[in-house]
Amino acid sequence: MGTCHSSTINKLVIDIWEWCITHNIWINASHIPSIHNSAADSESRQTRKENEWSLNYTVFQKAIDEAHVQPDVDLFASRLNYKCKRYVSYQPDPGSYAVNAK
């Protein structure tokens, strides 16, 4: 039903489809116009300045090198400021593999 340019996302989609087929589940995605989905549309367009700060990447890298650690989850991050591949965001974060928390 379409594809994207990310092999990671394509693999995830195939895994989901195979699981659904195994469990006799049918899923689909559909577009809901903003006028009928104003709450979600409004949230997705807000910027939360109180959440959008981070360490300079060079400073971050130096700190973890000196501490001899390799973090695997970035807490309190977003798709705009994360430092680790996996991160926890304040709100659901579209287009990412975030572990979303409130």
C-alpha cells in the first residue's frame, strides 16, 4: 500500500503486517482533515519552547566520553533535540520511534 525511503520503517511495517495477518487483523491508515480533527491538528502545530533546549552535541559527547558511559535512552527529549536514537518525549512525537510519556 505504499512505501517510504526508510528501510527501518519499512521493516517495522512488514513486522506489523505479518503480526496482523497471523492474528487475522486488518488495519489501515486514513487522513482526517484538520477541520474534523482540530485537537490533534492544534497539538501537532504547537511548539513548546520550555521543552526545546539541549546540550550542545560536542559538550554532550565529551561528557559521556569522560564519564565512560553510553546512554541508550534520552529522557525529556523531542525529535528536535534528542541525543540518543531512543528517546522519551513529553507528547506523542510523529515520525519517530519515541517512547512517548506524559
